[in-house]
Amino acid sequence: MWERGYASTSPRKILDRAEVGQGSMYHHFGSKEVLAAAAFERSAAATLARAESVLAGSEEDAASRVVGYLLAQRDVLLGCPVGRMASDPDVLASDSLSAILRTTFAQVRALLTEVIATGIAAGGLRAADPAELADTVLAVVQGGYVLARAEGDAEPFERAVRGAAAMLRTDGERGDRAKR
Amino acid sequence: MWERGYASTSPRKILDRAEVGQGSMYHHFGSKEVLAAAAFERSAAATLARAESVLAGSEEDAASRVVGYLLAQRDVLLGCPVGRMASDPDVLASDSLSAILRTTFAQVRALLTEVIATGIAAGGLRAADPAELADTVLAVVQGGYVLARAEGDAEPFERAVRGAAAMLRTDGERGDRAKR
DNA sequence: GTCTATAACTCGATAGAC
DNA sequence: GTCTATCGAGTTATAGAC
């Protein structure tokens, strides 16, 4: 589902990949939606964990952690395992699936807001509303995925996050120092 | 298709909305893909025209035009009529549809790059690579749509673009002056 | 617990009357 | 140029043997 999205991933394709019969799947999961919720919950937890490991580390200063989140390695052309789901009408129509989407974004947003506020206080990031900047950072990453997939090329993503890093840091030119 | 995406918009739904029979549609368009290309070309042209009207205006200074693009009114919860298509595997698999996607983004990117370069030279925008910042601006908007749709609420979009405007302008605090 | 078979439906597309 | 009827394939889900 990470590869093809929710609607485009039919039970048939899942069964072929898993090399089991229909019965097995419907024995363990009541429906495609329940299966998707289990899979999505897993990948969302993994995504959140990686965000936490970059943002909550205590070795680097707050500004470098925010920039590190922007510049972190990602499977750009596959798309974000979380954000990708937001474009599927079937996902938004499902309470269980859209709930995972909302809570995961809310958790990363909260983390980012806190680290950004710390970074502004310490002087490494430019002064502005931390809540707004947290959504700006989230949007740059999510939008970078969109641009890269549209182009079939990771470059637009890389340009977008480098530009954002340069804008955020008070020493703009060294904005990409942290992870490169 | 703007409302539901390409894959999720079946010929049946189009015919119901248009109040015509199957025959009419297949008389004028060879396939769903051809129909979608015609519709997509229209909405992409309209989207590009609105971007041009904000970015290519000569009354405001370059920095205000970039901020104006960020803060322009949009149907946030519907999603970007162009960017929305990038998340559909069927669209990316179609040469005719993905070509519209690529060229439209390329055109807005070129416009943005030029205006941003002018704005940096004039001192209204912070100094950085204009090509990177152009993708940053595009990504903030596209990502803002993703966040807003995930939440079912336009607020994350508004925060993201306001944060970006504040970061871009040399007088960050008044970044949202242009259009509010 | 897993399998095959199949139900009930929708998909995109075509046929042929009018 | 538009209509209704229908095709074959694929969808999500269920039935029932093993």
C-alpha cells in the first residue's frame, strides 16, 4: 500500500505478494480496510519513530535537529508512507484510516513545534511563530514528495528542503551543514 | 476529477453528473484517459494563469508578489487541481497525463525562480539560491494541501504559508502584509 | 487456518438501434 | 450524435471443503 496507495492495492495483489489464499487474509482481517489500518498503523509508527530519533536527540542543538529532519534520507520517489494516504478519497472516507493520518501528523507537528521554539530561543533559527514554522517544515517535506513524484525525479524534493533549511537558519548559507 | 482524483472518477459518475449517456462520451472522447487529459489541461491552464496573474504583475515589488502567491485564496480542502494528480499511480503511468503535470510545475517553477531572484536582488527576500527557494515555495503550497486534506481543515495550510512568508521576507514579521 | 470457488458488483469500453 | 444493452475483466467479500 505504500507503493501503490490504498484504493489501488487490491486484495488479489496482496495475496499474490504474500503467497497465501483469500481465506487466510479474511480469516485474520475482517476486511481490506482492517488490513490496511493494521499496515498503516505500522508504517505510521515507524515514520514517527524516525522523526523522533532525529528531532528528540540531545546531542545536536535544536536548529540542527530541525534542519536534520528536513535533510534526512527518504524514499522520495515512493512517497511518504503517511502523507501519501491523504490523497486517497477512500482513506479520508474511512474513520479508522483517516484517524491514523491525523494523529501521526499531530504528533510530528507537536515535536517540531517544541524543537523549533527551542531553536528560536537559542538563536539558531529565525524568530517567527513556532506553530506556523512547524507546519511550514511539514509542508515542505510533504510538498517535496508531491513535486518529486510529479517529476519522477528526487531533485525537486532536495531543492525544496535545502531552500527551507537555508531560510530557517540564522546563518542561512550553512543551513545544509548538519547532514551532508 | 478535481474533486475525486482520476482513478476514483468512473465514467459512470461523469455521465450521471453530465446527464448524458455512455455513447455521447465515447463519441467525443476515445477513452477515459483522453477525456481526463482534456479536463486536466483546462484546469492546469487555469491554475497557471492564476499563478501568472499574481507573480507577473508589475504593480507590487517582487517580494510581495512571492508572498502574494503563497497567501493567495485557494480551495484548500479540494486540493490543488494539478498537484492532486501526482498521487495517482494511474496518472503517473499515463504519458499524456503526467506530461501535463510536469510542464505545469515547470512553468510555475520558472516564474517563481525569476521573481524570487528579482526579490533577492532588490533586498525584499533573504539571500539564497532562487531555484531552491522556488521549489520550497511550491512545496509549501503542495504540502499545505496535503496537511489540510489529512486534517479536513484548512488551518494547517494557512499556518504553513504564513510561516513560509515570514521566513522569506527580510522583514519577517510583516510577511503577511501583502494580501491580508 | 488455509484453500478453491464463486457471489454480487463496478470498471472501462463496445455494439448497434434510432 | 445520442441512446440502451451488453461485454469481459477485475473488485471486495463470502461459502464451504479440507
